[in-house]
Amino acid sequence: MEPLFAGLYALMDPSLLVLLFAATLGGVIIGALPGLNATTGAALLLPFTITMDPIPAIAILTTIYCAATFAGAITAILINTPGTSASATTCLDGYPLAQRGEAGRALGMATVSSTIGGIISVVCLMMAAPLMARMAYNFAPPEYFALTVFGISMLATIGDGTPLKNIIAGALGVFLATVGKDLLTTVERFTFGFNELSEGIGFVPVMIGIFGISELLVQAERLQAKRKLIEMKAIKLPSREDYRKVWRTILRSSGIGTFIGILPAEGATVASMIGYNEARRWSKTPEEFGKGAIEGIAGSEAANNSATGGAMVPTLALGIPGSPTAAVILAGLMVHGLQPGPTMFTEQAEFAYAIFWAMLLVNVTFIFVGLFGAKLFARVTFVPVQILWPVVFTFSIVGAYALDQSMLDVYIALASGVVGYFMRRFGYSVVPLAIGLILGGMLEKRLGQSLIMLDDQWWLMFTRPLTLFFFVLTVLALFGPFFWRLFKQRDPMVSTGE
């Protein structure tokens, strides 16, 4: 209990509280701007947190994460344009409600559902992360290697591309992680005579490029897009009848979102889709979904916000990012010299619990921001893109240069932006690339340690129960869907649901 209260005390600095409130407002603005999202916002702010102490720096990134995820619902309901992909399912019922003159009711439900889902997930985070970290004490390098391989296999299901394209993008990220000096052999690889590359390609410029600059190039194609804001008098808190109708949905979606968030590389978008589908499945009036069902908003928003806390469980306890934004936060931890894993909850417990309290605080703040500022923040969406994106580009370049005052980092950011743009144009998601870059370094390090431990007898990994378990999960993640489809085609009883 002492680390729990020590983390809370570390967060009680008035200047830090003001900073977190400002970060909450900034996260809401980022989430409300179509084209920007939590991942892009965190990536752009990451270099500016390098000079801060670790607790304020990571607390700001997690605050941006939570606030931007919540804010996507504002534009989803008012202009039928989700501020983040995690709020795409909120459009299905939120916008029809707004068209009927019930925008205030829809935003009130989104605010309450987001708050409840976020609080539940943070409570689960406080309990689950230390437990998972204690379990990880049984991990040796072979177990960590197998876990990292499993995390990479989950990239097949993340992003907008097909599983094959996602794996290719992830493999590109793993390849980029091999640039630089091999820590075991001291051999330099793919440096092409640049001494700056001997330490490898930095996370920060790549993140800025593939999330920020590539989005700038994508948005440059949509300069003529126009949006219509639905008029709204005031946000209304859900009525007693609304609560009676959705409380089971909120609890169910909060559990789903937390669980999905814990799975490596899944995140809030997948959680919102599953939460919405389950809300419709269990509803007494499924025919209303897509036409303005209040349960649809509750199911989507509770799920996507609860996934934020869930995603931080493997990020802090195992060093495996639970979502794209968690990958950026993990990069921030590494830049600050913090090592996620079991030791974080013994040697740096105060830091871990301070992050938990910061996430809880921002979720409570949603109530006030959502109820009193949603209409104002919705108007942020009408900032001309001709002004918005040059500002984003400036932040991207300054942020890339600020970390090490290196022009090479600027060139890497620009090159990553161009690569990210063409990946998006040809149906490849940039998210697997980012996570692959982070996991690639871990993969190589754990493999080298495992081979030393096993005296180069790699096949002995399969004699270790936990290692074998993660390898089996990897095979199921990669080939399970294929064999299931094959099984359904051969068994007509399964394919028809009889």
C-alpha cells in the first residue's frame, strides 16, 4: 500500500496538476481534430517531454492518450467524422441521434460511458499490472524471447491492412531495429558510414515521421473537404431510463475493452468494434442500432476508453505495447532510461503508481470537460487545414531535431513520413512498423541472451513450458484464422451456424 500512496503524493505537486489539466485539454483538442489522434499527438509531444522528469513526462503522454481517445466521440456525434478510429462505431448511432435533435443526450451518454469505462480500466490496471509483473519474475531470456515473438505475431491483426500486409510492415520495423551496432558482437550493421547510426535508428524521429508527417501528406489530398456542425443547445446527463437501459452494456464493454487492451498490439479500435457488436447482440432492441440507439454509443465509448488502461498493463509489466499509443509511451519510457517489467514495480513502484493515478485523474476530468466544453471543442474541427497542418509539420521538424540536435534525425523523420505516406496509399498500416521497431530490438537482445544461456542449443527453448506456450500462441495467432476458415468451408454445419 505504501507505493500506492507514494505515487499519489508524487502527483500532488500543484504545478504538475496544472500541467496535467492542460494536457487533458490538449488531448481533447487533438482527439477532436479529424486526422489527428492519440498516437500522433503523443508522437509529436514525445521529444518535448525528454527534458522533463520521468513522472511528468510519462504522465503527460498517458493523459494525451486517454483524453484524445475520449474526444473522438465529440466529432463522431456532431459531424459524423470520428476524431480517432476508436470512435468510428460511435458515428453509427451518435450522428443519427444528433440529426434527431438529441446531440446533447448522445454526448452526455458518451461522456458518462467514457468516464466509467476509463475508471474501471485504471482500477484493473492497478491490480493486474503488479500481478503480471510478479508472474514475469519467472521469465528468463527464452520466455521473454517467445513472448516478444508472440507480440510480433499479433501485428497481423492490428491496423487497416490485410494480415499479410501488416506482417510485412511489422517485419520492416524489425529490420530497422537491426541498424546500428550489435551489442553482443559489436559489429556495425547498415550504418552506411554514418557514425550517428551506430547507436541505431531512434524511436522518436521514426514515430514523428510515420504518424505525423505521413498524416500531413494524406490530409493534403483532402483540402477541399467540408464539414457541417449540428447545432446543440446543451449536453444532457443520461436520464434514469437511459441508465437502466445501458448499465449492463457499460459494464460489459468496460470488461471487453480492458481485456482487449491487455492483448499485445490490439488497442481501442478493436475494443470499440467488439464492444459495439456485443451491445447489439445482447440488446432487446437490436433493430434500433444504426438508427440512434443509445446502447450503441455506450458500448462503443465504454470499450474504447477502457482499452487505454488495459493497454498499459503489458506495456508496464512486460514491455510489450498493448496499443499503438502505448508503443509511443513505451518509447518514452526507454528514452528516459526506464525499463518496463517486474523491476518497475519493485525498484520504481512510486513512478508506476503515479502513472496510474494520473490516468485515473484524467478520466474523472472527462466529466467536466465533456459536459461543459464539448460544443467549444467541436468547433476546433473547423480550423482551416491550410493553417493546422503547417503548424503540425513545424512541430514535427522541431521535435525531431530537439532530441539530439541532429539533422540526421530530421532526415529520418522526413524519410519515415514519405515511407508512411506510400504505405498508407498502398494499403499498408504504419502501426505495425512502429511496434515492430520497438519489439525488434527486444527480440534481438532476448535471442542473443537465450543462445548464451542455452549454449547455442536453440532447440532447448521448446523444452521450457512457458516458452513453448508462447510459441503455440504465436502459431495460433498466425495460422488459426486460416485453418478456421478452411474448417468452415469443409463443414457446412459450421458455416451455416446449424
